[in-house]
Amino acid sequence: MRVLILAALTLAGLLGVASAQEPPVLQTLDYANTRYSELAQIDAGNVSRLKVAWTFSTGVLRGHEGAPIVVGNRMFVHTPFPNLVYALDLDQDGKILWRYAPRQDAGVIAVMCCDTVSRGLAYADGRLFLQLADTTVVALDPETGRVLWSVRNGDPAKGETNTATVLPVHGKLIVGIAGGEYGARCHVTAYDQASGQRLWRAYATGPDADMLVDPEKTTELGRPIGRDSSLKSWEGDQWRIGGGCSWGWFSYDPDLNLVYYGTGNPATWNPAQRPGDNRWTMAIIARDPDTGMARWVYQMTPHDQWDYDGVNEMILTEQVIDGRPRRVLTHFDRNGFGYTLDRATGEVLVAEKFDPSVNWARRIDLDRASPGYGRPVVDKRYAPGEADEEEVTKNICPGALGAKNQQPAAYSPVTRLFYVPTNHMCMDYEAFRVSYTPGQPYVGATLTLHPPEGSDRTGAFIAWDGARGQIAWTIPEPFSVWSGALATAGNVVFYGTLEGYLKAVDARDGHELYRFKTPSGIVGNVTTYQHDGRQYVAVLSGIGGWAGIGLAAGLTDPADGSGAVGGYAALSQYTAPGGQLTVFALPE
């Protein structure tokens, strides 16, 4: 039951005439997070004829993640901090109808971990929704840009910020938060869409009541998690500054009435300072959106030693696994494993490496009779916790930014393949002792990022068979692919590159069909829409994000950006900052 963006494009009349039957318009195109469009006017046979239809400058320089959304005859475009929103008239090649310019304290920039990005807006029931960098959640009137309500979701003075989009479901707005690098104790919260009233909040760590888990009914791998499952996995009160932030993506299964999301790294990055599994950081969580109660959890990277945040998207599909049809969740984790889980129970069905360089773990234990079922089999040679503090552990793959970061994959029900933007990057890791001070970095590690030994590239775009856990085909890229993918019914897959190319490839075999160089590196997510019977493709360019933080923030020390400045130093030869929307169409 995907809710496609295409359905939202058929809305009639004024935006203000909303009904409860209107589907939401989401960054992920549908609740299942497939990033698949049924539009097929642009197909593998004609995509090479694409031309620029119009462009729009956002006037903001930092990294432009996310994508514009379209409702009726209006496009809504967002920016990084200061989180401007523009309403553009599609009947007049993007004429500005209104702009929203929130007031935020610029001090929040200093506590944003990895650039001042925003992953965009959502629309539901006649309202636009976003969460600002300073954690303010806002509802806007799409006709005028007027603020309908706003509420503060966190405290930047404690290092709590936001980069993520939001999920409207069942009259509620589900939002996460960032701040794990500052020792925030993170949570997911539901607000009433009409009023902004807080309805429930579920923490990633701490007592059962705070986490909204039932020790007997909430399960991991089919077994009850038991009382105080989080508290027992931390030393003392470390869970109070334990991280576990959910700054990535949310998906929703309306049949099971479950929202799915991932939690991030434990704080600090120095594993010696927090013995134990550090639950429920680095986990996939399935929750009832009405009550907030967790149905099941699964921790992918217990006692994380590498900063492999588990926040990447959960893609909901139906697959045949071992000859049996299953409703599954597929997740490409930063730790380099592609997971396929039964989305009703959280049972792990498939877990295989989607980048050949991954070495921190040999495999995921899938023997249901094993006491280590579901856990990674760690290679201690690449575990910083095995070394002394201030001793460097070298050639860990992937690096801290993961074999894939937040940039969302896509899925085509036609080819039954997942299309995954990936990083091909390793690291040297040195942990050191750090003290917690509210609002100050609580990291405790320095890293150097570099390609795997014997390689000079840092990225690839792959097609993945989720049922078998195998790569179907690979497109090597010189730099990490930090752009979200888009698959269409025209058998075309789109993605962007850090150098600034929009690329279109054949969904079946990956051969390139089209490329266009936009003004700046692309870390945004490609999207498509239909207006007046014509299909368009749109993408935000504007270098930034973790990979492009050096260019976006003007950093020069190779160690800055947790090693990203040095790891992507060559990028400055290919692109420069600048936010722009580029819209493409076939010639009329």
C-alpha cells in the first residue's frame, strides 16, 4: 500500500481545500520509502533527450540535501540553515509565490555535526511540515506560508539539533532529533498535526517507560527484550548521555500500523568509556504510531566502535525468501551490511556485505540456534576497542561515514532490484578519553578517511538483489555517491554525483543513458513529478553534507569534518558551493 507522490499531483482546486483522503507528499515518495515513481513518460528510450526546463537559485551556500515536493500546481523548495522555504508557481516557470524565512540563532551552526543540511518538507491534510535546525517543528499554510503552529523539540544548548525530514501519519507528525556527538539522550516524538500538541515521546536509552517498550511484548529476534534491557547494557548512568539519535528516515506500514526507523551511535565514540551493548543505540525499531509503543527492536551493531549510525532508510517491499513470500524491510546500514528483515516480527532473513571492502565484521550470525544469532562476527583486528586509547587502528572498512550514509536508495517493483548510492571509504581510528560537558563535543576519537588499499575511488552506485543478498551490477564512481536515487516505471534510475552530474542509467543493467553537469555537487535526492501532462525531473545541487563539508564550510585541515576534509580533498578540483534547483523535461 504505497502512497505515491503521483497521487498527490492530481489534487484539484486550491491547496487550502484539503480533505482527510488526500495522501501525504513525502521526501521518500511513499510510506514504504521505495523512492519509485509510476511516471513513465520519460523512459530508457528517450531519457537521452532531456533538456533543462528551468532553474532556481536558493541563495544559500551550504549542502542541499533532500528534494522539493509538489502539491497541485505548486512546488515547495527548502534550503539548509537558515531553512528557507519557497513556494514556486509551476504555471509560471517557478515564479516565487511566497517565502518563509524563520529566525534562528546562528549559534546552532556550531553544534551541527556534519554540515547545516536539511532533508526537507512533508505535506499532509492541507499543511506543510518541517523541523528547523534548532529543532523547532513548524506547520505552514501552503497557500500563504503563514505559520500555523510551532513547537521546540530539543535544546541546542545541549547539542540537540535537527537535519531530518518528518513523517505525517494518522493525524500525527513523527519527528526525530540529532546530537549524538554532543552526548544528547535522543528520542522520537509524535505531535498532533492540527495543534502541535505533543502526544508521546520515546527515548532510545533508559528505563522501559521512557523508551515506550514492554519488557514482555516488545521483542528482539522473536524473544521478549526483558525488563531494563537498556539499563543493563550501560555502565551506571551513562545512558543519560548515550546518544542513539534518529536523524534519518521513517517508513510506515499501514496494514501492520507500524512506523520503522533507526537509531544512531552511542556517545562517546571511545568504546572504552562505555562497556556493554549500549542498547538501544544502533538499532531498527518498529513502533505503533498511535501509542508510541515498540513492537520489536533489532540492534545491528552492539557496542558500536566505529560510528556506524543505524539511521538509514527502511524500504518496505514483498520478496520471495527461501521460496516463501514475505513482507520485508530492507536496510542498507552504515556498517556495510544489507539487511532483509520480516517487518512484522523483526526476524533477520538476509544480511550480506554490499561493499566488498567491508572488513570490521566477517559476517552476521544467521544461525537461529546460535547464542550470537543476529550479531556481527567482529574481526578484532579492526576493532578500536581492542587497542589501547590513543593507539591507532588502521584500515577499518567502511569508514565512519559508512558504506552508505543517509542518502536514500530506491526500489523498482519491475526489476525487483534496489538501487543503492554507496561510499567506498575506509579509516584509521584513534580513540581518546573525553569528559562530558553539556553543549560541547563528546566524541573522543580522531579519524583519517581514505580509499581501501589498492583503490583510488571512494564511491559506487550499485543494484542489489535483496532476496539473495547479492550485488547485481556496479557503477564505480570516483567519489562517494551522496545523492538519493530515484527509480521510475520507465526503467530509468537517476542519481547525482559529488562532482555535480545528474546521471540516468538503465534500471536493468546499469548502462548510462544520460548525464548533465549541474552548477555544484549533488547531495540532494532526485525526484520527479507531472504538471499539465508533462513529466519533469528535478534535483537540488549544492555541495555539502559530511562528504562535502570541506567545501561547504571552507575547512582546510585534513582532520576536520571527522577526516572528511582530507578524504575528499580532490573534490575541490571539480565543483564549488552554490544552491540551485535544476528541472529537466523532454523537448515539447
